[in-house]
Amino acid sequence: MKKMVLLAVLAGAALAAPPGMPRFRWENFTTADGLPDNHVFNVCVDGDRVWAATENGLGLYQDGKWRVFTPKDGLAHRAVLYVAPDPRTGDVWIATMGGLSRYSAGRFDTFTQLNSGLANDVVYGVSVQGDFVWAATAAGGSRLNTRTGEWTLFNERNTPMYEIWTYAVDAKPGKVYYAVWGGGVLEYDVNSDRWKDYNDPDGETEIVLYKDQGLVHEITTSVSYAERDGILWVATYFGASRYDGRNWHNFLEKDSGLPSNFLNQVKAVDGKRAWFSTDKGLAYYDGENWAVYRPALDTHKPEMLVRDRAGAVTRVGVDTAPAHHYVLGVDFQGEDIWVATAKGLSHGIRVREEGSR
Amino acid sequence: MTARRGWRTMGAIVLAIAGMGARTPSARYPSPIEVAVSPDGGRVYILCEGTGEVAVWDTRAGAIVKRVAVGRVPKGMSLAADGRRIWVANSWSDNVSEIDTGSLAVVRTLPAGEEPNAALADRAGRFLYVANRIGNDISVVDLGTGQEVKRLAAGRGASYLALSPDGARVYCTHIYPRMGRPRSQPESEITVIDTARQVVMERKTLANAAGVFHVALSADGRLGLAAQLRPKNLIPLAHVEHGWVFGNSLSVFGADVGEPVQIPLDELDRYYTPPFGVAIARDKSAAYVSTTGSDSVTVIDVAGLLRTIAAASPEERRMMANDLSASANYVAARIPVGHGPKGLALSPDGTRLYVANRTGDDVSVIDTASRKVTATIGLGGPGELTFERRGERLFFSARFAFQGHFGCANCHLEATFDGLEWDLEPDGFGKDIVDNRLLEDVADTAPFKWNGGNPNLETECGPRTEKYFYRAQSYSPEELFDLVAFIKSIPLRPNRHRLPNGELTAAQERGKAIFERTRKKDGTPIPQANQCAVCHSGPHYTNQKLADVGTGKPADRSPKFDTPQLTNVVLTAPYLHDGSARTLEEIWTVFNPRDQHGVTNDLQKDELNDLIEYLKTL
């Protein structure tokens, strides 16, 4: 039914497409190219290095070549879920299913629930905030002070966290946000040293009863804070939310350009723009218009759809697409974008056209 | 012992007891540890660890012209490329003194991490790099603002720094080995920093090395040398006569040799240990290595060294550090110097080598042409040697062991520990493995040894050392008395985990309550023998008794072990009697399944973290 609606909209609004949505030439990497595994959970751009968090090792793409790290090299676990660079030191922090690793100039140091104060070995996310490293684990949040070695744990005993399955963390200088799977969003204010929770006002129902009155759903998967603009973006399995500190705005498949309500990640460009990783493609929102990049769900041919603020959808002719429509994460490299998918890693090379922005 | 000698000994002991009863502050000996020479060769700057000052020797006047007070227990010093600034790492003050060489005054105190041991600026004077020994990291300080901008992860015990001649790299070596798997070969690293980006760009792994001291680069940047110990701690320490305790060596790296190679400093029947300071002649004709326990400087013929390495097959290169005959190819001389030589530096014209003799309180001046000491710069200090000072000389000396193989300070590096587990007793391979413990604060913690077998330090350091370790002449009663006096006087380092006002943080308070609790969380009483604060009681956090805490291994002769003191326990990883716990956490997460080592299995993870935060304050 949805497909029919989409086609009808496409047919009716083909000429009304807004110009200037970013276009890319997609280069896709799989195990055939040296990627450790085609199940890519996330991707991290670190200067001229690109790190691929895969189900079977950590991939490093540099100078046109792949290098693979596994537990034999000292990595905590083969299943790598997230990678975060420390731009000050050049180190990279790696969240895995078996602990948290630090890669520093060829050396891995691993922190586990047995050898350190880390709350749990299942580490879904990690974020670096100066001397602090924040981790999202299956048993709450953990913060390592890299200067003193002190671990501080955040859970139901010292935060308003009624569910401790933290799924992602974004630590900025002023605020830290956790996506708590089934528990909404937790906010830590650095200056006041206080925690606050944000929850779905209609509870865990999969139906949005109160549109824009709060977080869209409790099952959150990702948070991205545009600190300069004071805007929080949240991804859930039932839509996305944007919060400006006073008002919430929710994005649903039915009334936005999201190709699906099932979101694995949101990554802010700023307070106005963000990228959404969904099970039905990669979506970009520029504050008014939407674009979706994917292999078509039916034909698997490269597809780019643009939806303007009025809801008119245009199909843009493209020759390439991300490796798969099931997208798990993105990161930016200048104007380029790297995309983690269920069947490979994709490099979106920005194509400049007249009128594009 | 003759009657006369016996009375003399008795007299010494009586005097010592009388003198030490009140634990009077020990005399302050200069204890020079590092030297640097001004670009014009007119001044020699001598860093005195004991008196906390830089003594400035004017080579023309032939006199100390100034003593510049710096921070507490300064350990490292470097001179700016233009000679206008000196940076001194104050290891107990956790800061760096910046000295203007024009006014010879401290003009700024810069921040550092925990126990800074060396400080070195890049060539442009933009950033200062500080090696923090117990922080295991390197502070990067912006010399423009005087602020620390970041810390870089180093190896364990980051201690010594060197700048490449082109200024592009900073090399850092480490006094302690990496924390590896239990009973694995030790390894260390040289951490290489890219000074353009102020990040770690490379880590050169040093296999089988632990206890790595100074590193130096040749003027052309093609040759690097790092002084290091190669401990043989995986086999029983019963084969001193075969050289199976320590190898004293250099790691050689750089374009001149390609892949790094380790080369021995020892000879087949004589050891030169531990290698500490390194200097390379500007024309690369020679390299100089101070060997603290041997009271000497080894002169390396660099051309001979490079020829030897070039002629070796890959397999020979890999094994070269164990081939003690190799040193005959490149060791040109052994120059006797004063007591306990540490840092050394060449004059700009290369004609003189200055060597800081730490326990001799002087500096040997070597004429590099004749390879002889031609002058000695005295640094003053107390006129007489106290028992403790004599003991300190003994502690750092290797002359008592068979063939001068090693001394106390080979394992207790700089009177601390070495981060290794040893197979000490001649009872078979892999039996009674023991972790090396910190010596600070041991005076009142008898008995000694992990099995509590030695009732006092005199037994620990005397017959035991003589019989099991040195296999040679051991100490006279007077010497033993002095040695024990020194060990008892080793000061306790400041604890960095306590708040300045002496109060505990919230986490530490919670941890203290867990440490002192008498009931489990469900209210069940905890038997006294299983309460942390019962066994780890008193001023040193030990009841000085043996206990079976369930950590014995099949290869241990007894499951009962001495209850260790906990003062500064945070420094002494690995843990447990055999070092099987690599972190404090593992003591309970891995090795306490039945709550025999305190009751911890009812604790949540954050509560265990609190307990550990408290332990760090002890």
C-alpha cells in the first residue's frame, strides 16, 4: 500500500523537486576489496583514515588499502560496534561486544568488566570528551577519566535511568546524551553535574498519540547533539525526534521524507540538517527537503528520491547507490560521506552540480 | 667474625639505633642524576635530585657559580636548543621548573602529570613534552600559554625523552615493562611522537626488555640507542653463573641498522649493569653508556657496532643480545667513574664527557681522547656518610653478585619495583612465582617474602641474598646494617589520589565504607578473617600475618601468603603473590570466586569501583 502511495506521489510531483540536494557517486567496498566483513555496524572518519566497525573485525582504510584488526592484534572482540576518534591525541576508541579498546599508534589497550571499571563488556557506543571517554554499555553508562584512571558508572542508582541498556552516547563539551534502548534519552549537564531524562509521553506504545509533545519513542538507538545550535537529534525504531531545548518535533515516515520509521542512527550536520540511517535507505534532511539514497527496494537499481517541503517527491536519475538499503551509520569526510550498510561499506563522493549546495 | 670486628659492628649498631630512634630527617646529599652542557661549553648544569637544585658549574672558573632551587625530587632535565632555557621535571611536585639561563632563576612553573621524570621542548620551543612515570603518559604543554593541552598515552613508567636532531620526533622510553599476560616474556616500547601534530605516531616494541632508561639519537639522526635491561624472570634465579638473570644491552634502531636490533654490553665473564645514560659523539665515532651498579662508563666503537650488526644474519641479529661474545667487537673501553653513575653529557666539541655520580655526589669529567677521568666536580653535601647513605651505595651496587651481574636496584629499579614476576627460588621451573613488591614503607611490615619466611630485613637482605641471589661475596655485618638502614629510609611517594585537603571524594568515601564493613549487603555478618580492614589493618594496612585467600596455585608450596601492606598499592601492579592479577579489579573479578579474599561477590560493579578508588588513596 505504502509503495503505491509513494509511486502516486512520485508520478504527480516529478517536476516540483527542489534543486540542490547533495548528490554522490557511490563506491562500495566489500570483503572482496579487503573489508573484514560485509556486516558493517558503523563507520568513523578520522582525517584521512576511515575505520569500519564490522561483525568480524575492525577495518582501516588508508592510502587506498584496507588493513584488518582482530583479537589476535589485541582488539577486545571481533564484533566491533562503534569507533570514536580522539582528535587531540590521534588515538581511536573502539566499542566491541567484548570490551572497550583503545588503538594508539599500533598498540591496543583493552578495558573489560573484569580488568577495569567498565560496567559491561557489551559496549555499543563510545564518545570522547577531552580527557573523558564515555561508553554506552548493556549495563549502563561508563566514564573513564584517562588522566586518573577513575571509572564512573551511570545506572539506575545514580541517574533517572529506569532501563540500563544504553545504546549510543554523544559527549559534547557541555552536554552528554545517551540513547537508552527502551528508556528514552538521558541528558547529563556538565556544568551542573545533573542528569535529566526525556521520555515518550505516551509510553512505549508504537502509536504516536501526542505528536510533537515529546520524544517519539522509548526505544532509542542513537543521539546526536548539535551543540552550537543547541539541538538534539534522536533516532528510534519508531521515528526520529528533534529537540531544541523547549520544543520537540517528530519525524515519521508518513509525514516526512524518512523512508522508514526504523532508524539505526541519526547524525547531525548542525541544528537544521541531519542524516538518518534506516532499514530502507539513507536519508538526508536539510531543514525543509529530504533526500533518500539507496538501491531501490524492488529493483535494487540505484535510486535517489527527493521530497520537497510540500511533500512532492522526485526521482533523481543516478548511476550508483550505497551498497545496501539497510543502513546502520554514516560519517562525514569533508563533503563526502561514508555509509555502513548490512552488505558493505559505501563511500559517497560528492558530485558538484550547478545549483547544488 | 673476629672479636674486634664484632665489637665494631656492635658499636655501629648501637650508634645507629641511637641515631635513628627518632627517625631524624636524613642528611641531604646532592645526588646528581643528570647533566647538560651549554652550547658554548662554558657551563655544566648538574641536576641534584637530593637537594632539589640545579648546580651550575662554570668550566672556565672551575667552580659552582650558582645553585638554582627547583621542585621536589627533580629527576630529569633538558636544555633548549639555543641554550636559553632549562626545563626540570620535579617528580614529587608534579610540575616542571623553567629556568632562564641568563638570570639563572626559575621563571615559570609548568604543569605536568603524575611523577614527571623528564621534560623536553621541541626545536621551535612551542611545546614541552613531559614524561609522567606513574601517569604512564606524556603531557604536552603549550609553552606560549604555559598550559597543558593534552596527554598522550605512553608505555608503563614513561621516564626518558630525546629529540631527534631534525626536531621532528620525540622518543620516550619506559622504566617499567608493558602490562602483559602473566608469565609471558616482558616487553617495552619506545613511544615516538610526531612534534608537528603532537601525537604518538609509532611504538617501537622492545622484545624481552624491561627497565629501559635513556635513549639518544646521533647527530645525523640515523642511529638511535636505548639503554635497557633484559630480565630473565621466567626461569629460576639459580643460574647466576650462567648469566641467566639479566642481560645489559642497547636497543639499536634507525636508518643505520634497519630493523631494530638489541646488542649486549656484557662480556662472557663480566657484567655492566644497569645501563642508564647514553650519549653519542657528534661524529658518531663513539657512544657512551653509564652503568650505575658497575661504577663505570662503557665506550662503544660505533663503527665496530654497525659492522657487527651489518655482518649478522637475521637469526644472529635476533639472538645477538644473548651472545655476550659480541661485545668484544664494539666495546672499546670501560672507564671507572664515581659511585652510581647516572646521566651523562658530552661537551659540544666532544672532548669531554661529564658523568653524574649519584651516590658519589660528584661529576666525573672524562677526557674522551684518553678515555680517562681527568677531573672530578665535587658537589658538596654532608661531610660524612650516614648509615643510610652507605646503604644506598650498596643498594645500587652490583659488585657483590657473581661477576658483577646485578644488584638490588636491578629488580628494585631506582629503589622501587620492576613490574615483573620472578621465579626466585631454586626449587624447579615455575614454582613459587612471586611478584616484585614496592620497597617504600616496608620498615615496619615484617615478616618479609611472600611466604613470610624472613622475620626481618636483615635476614631478607643478608643470607637470602647471599645464598640465592648473588652466589658470591655478600655483605659484611656493617654493610648489611647500612643496607637495611637505607631500605628502611626509602621515602613514601606522595599519593596522587588524595584530595589536597585530605578529604575523600564521594566515591572514595563509599569505598572506605565497603573496606571497613562488617556485614554483607543483606545484613549477614562477615567473619572477621574475611573483612578487608582486619587483615589490612594498622598504619601500613597489614596485620603482618599469613593468610590463605584462595589465590594459591598448584605450583605454590603453601597457599598462605604474607598480607601485603597497601600503601601506594595503586602503583604496584600486577597484584597478588604471583602477579596473576594484572589490575586491582582482577583481584576480585577473577581471583575471588568464593569470597575468600574479602567478601566482594555481593557488590555491584560500581561498588567495586568505589572500593578501588578508596584503595588508590592508601
